[in-house]
Amino acid sequence: MLEGDARDRNLGVNTLVDLIKSARETVVLTGAGISTASGIPDFRSPTTGMWRKMDSNLLSVDSLYGDTTVFYEHCLEIFPPMYEALPNPAHYALAALEQQGYISHIVTQNIDGLHQKAGANNVIEVHGHIRTVHCIKCQHSVPFSEFLKKLAEREIPPLCELCQGMIRPDVVLFGDQLPSAFQIAREVSADADLLLVVGSSLTVSPVNFLPTLAKKLAIINLTPTPYDHRAEVAVCAEAATILQNIQSQLI
Ligand code: NAD
């Protein structure tokens, strides 16, 4: 890294620490970028993002019902490694900041559950999760591990044991309605003095409307986002490096 970059990064960390210290309530909004260090690819990173090798329309309601076999074959590719993934230092740093009272809520677009695995409690999942799936006919809820087992045994589409309806992931697909958690995310973002975005391109709507609600905005992301110009500070760097640095200064 160039010397100038390191200096900018340190200044960025100092500004972030001051912003968090002076905020009455800080809410964090995370995206797929916080989990890349756990081995889960994001969607839009230029060389490693999933969209480079996969059509984004595949993760849609249209694909679930119109191209069902292809949809579940992609589930078989994407979900097993995500289900096995472990938190990285960025997730642990946020969980520690929550426990120390510096963060009130973590709003996440991620479905991987890694904030909770790292020990965070106040997590608002606006795009669902991979703990369960459900039957589209009788709504019966099934553990995600059973869903993965069915896929591995090539039961495609996977069917409900009770009514033989199709079971689908409890994740928000393109074309789905947002869960009620989104309304809670709106409320906590509007109440926050500071919204700290970590690892999100801020291009997915309507989540990218949340940064407009908080009184102050700060961003940690490897690449520039469309909201950088509105932020008090936008640090282009690895989430884990910056969050660990912040946490060590706030102990
Ligand atoms: P995105 O792919 O659009 O953007 C991720 C951003 O993170 C990129 O701008 C990238 O530069 C940045 N980034 C990558 N690695 C980073 C790192 N180590 N440190 C800091 N920044 C890093 O992701 P998004 O904005 O979250 O939106 C995409 C959608 O993808 C979300 O709705 C989410 O549900 C879904 N998704 C979730 C997962 C997951 O649960 N882990 C994985 C892939 C996609």
C-alpha cells in the first residue's frame, strides 16, 4: 500500500472513532463485502463477484417458478459453502462494539448469519437468512440443513414431507416482497445519529435508501459507492482491518 493511502486510512479511522464516540446511537448497515474474508463471494466485486459467472436473474422469483431446476442447481452451488462459513475478524469486531454499547443495531443485507455466529444480538436481517426454508403450499418450516440434504440427494425441486409442496429458501429473491424487518431497519436508521455502512456497494434498492435517513453517514468499502459524497468519511479499505483498528481504540 502507498504511504499516502496508509495516511488516508489512519485519518479515516480516527474520524470514524470520533464519529462513533460522539454519536448517541450508531447503527451499522452491512453487505456482502463484510463476509468475503469468510470465503463467501459478494455479488459485485470486479474480479471475484458472483455476477461475473452467474446471471443475476437466477436468484429471482421468476427463476424459482419458471426455471425451477436451474434455480435449485444454483442453490446447491451457492448455499453449502455459505452454510459452513465462519465469522471473520470484521464480524467479531462489530459484535464487540455492540457488547461495549457503541452500536445499537446491525442491519444486514446478508443471509449468512455470521453476525450472530460472532456473538452479535441486535441483528436485523432485511434479506432473510439460511436457518430455515418453508413450503410454499402449507408454510411448514424446515431446518436449512434438511433442505441442503435434499438438494445433495438431487431431490429437485425439494418437496415438503407433509404436503408435497415445493420448499423454498427463506431468503428474499428479486421479485419478493421485503420482510417486516425492513420497516424496523427504516425506524432504527431514522433514529440513528450515525449510520456506518460496511462492505456494501449500496446499489441494491430499497436498502440503499437507508443511508438517506440517518443524521450522519460513514462508509467502509473496498470500492467507491454512489453515497461517498454524502458521507462524513468514506474509507476505501478492508472491513476487517478498519473495524479491528476502530475497536482497539474504543476499548
Ligand atoms: P455487493 O456485492 O453489491 O457489494 C459488496 C461491496 O463490498 C463491493 O462494493 C466491494 O467492493 C465491497 N467489498 C468486498 N470485499 C470487501 C472487504 N473485504 N472489505 C470491505 N469491502 C469489501 O453486495 P451488497 O451491497 O451487500 O448487495 C448485494 C446483495 O447480495 C445483498 O442483497 C445480499 O443479500 C446479497 N449477498 C449476500 C451474501 C452473504 O450473505 N454473505 C453474499 C453475496 C450476496
